[in-house]
Amino acid sequence: MSEILVTGGTGTLGRALVARLGEQGHTPRVLSRKPGPGRVVGDLETDAGIAAAVRGVDAVVHASWRLGHDLAQARTLLDTARAENVPHLVFVSIVGADRVPLPYYRDKIRIERMIADSGVPWTVLRATQFHDLLTTLFGVLGRSPVLPVLAGARFQPVDVRDVAARLAALAAGPPAGRAPDLGGPQVRDMADLARAWAATTGRRRAVLPVRLPGRVARAVREGGLLAPAHADGRVTFEEFLAARDEVAP
């Protein structure tokens, strides 16, 4: 079995990945700024502790993100991974990052290129938007009397457990370069997803499709966030909502 470092191991995806690795008999290391069980202390923004964190591992899964700091964090990790001869680095990116002109997505593409040019053996997995992202978005939008959504927008949300399963398999295998994308099991209108969320959470909100101008909205309407040929995720949005409701206090 492998020893695998997970950056971002305390986040939504990271926790699911760490659990999956443990279930499969691997030994996960969780990179964190704070000590704790199963953690190694390190800071990707200062480089403190990173060399010790990656030393001796069979693979590193880079799932950490911090808006505005992603490029610097990735550069630090890649420099250290190269110096320590890390045999495999896996990066989780976003389906459509090269089609939807958001600054955050552009950074993902830059990181993908940095990894490919780094000399470190690598794998990149692009996944569609997580169920959790949509529920967070709807929670914010649903504070108003109506629930506004982007008219014509379609999403293919995927469960983090499905992404974690794919990442665990990739990390335990040989470097694969650009791996096949991973999408959720269904392509759905944003309005349809919003109605499902409102019904499950008991929000009585009229869903209001709003047609926004601009390149980003147009790219989303044109299917820029979709991977219909890779609808390999298993958990639907309703199943995710139901499971979350079951464990809610």
C-alpha cells in the first residue's frame, strides 16, 4: 500500500479523499498548518515544513486551494516535489477551466501547465462542480424572496465521494498525464437544480431565471462546464440532498 500526502486534506474534498485512502489500506498524510492526528505541519505559502511533508511519500494529491494564492502554492509544492524526487503528483482541476473565462479557472489552467512542465511525474483530473458548491450558492441566492438562477445554464454536479474515489485510484497508480474528465451522472438545468434544493430544504421560493450578458454567462449557457461523455459519477443531486438532510441535526 502507498503513503500519500494530501494537501487540502481538511477541506470538503480532502476529507473524503483521506477517508477513501484509509479504507483502501493506504496511509494518508494530511498537510495542515495546525498539528493534529494524521497531519504533517506545513505551509505552502511560506514553504515551511513542505520538504519534510513530501519526503518519502509515494504520491502527493494537491487538493488545496485559496483564492488568489493558488499559483504561489502550486509553485512552492512543485519546486519542493522536484527537489525531493516525488514520484507522482496528482492535481484536481475543473472541467471547463479552459472554456469559461473566470480568473479562478485561468489559474487552474496555468497550474496544469506548470505541472506538465515541472519534470515531476504527474496526473491531472478535471471534475465538474461539486454538489456542495451548488447548495452553497443556492443558500446565498435563496436569502431573497425569489431564487434567481442563470437562464439557460446547465450543470453536471458531482459528489465529492465520487471524485475522491477517482483520485485515490489515480494516486495509487502510475502517472497518467491528463486523465479522463469526471462528471456527475446528470446534466441538469440550473433552474431544475434550484427547485430540487428548495423543495428539499423547505424554502418556499419562486425560481427566477435571469439572462445575464457577458462572456462567462455565454460560455456557461453553451455548456462550457459540462462533460457529458464522462458522466461517471454515481450520486445524483437529489441523493446528495437526501443524505445531507438525514445527517443534519
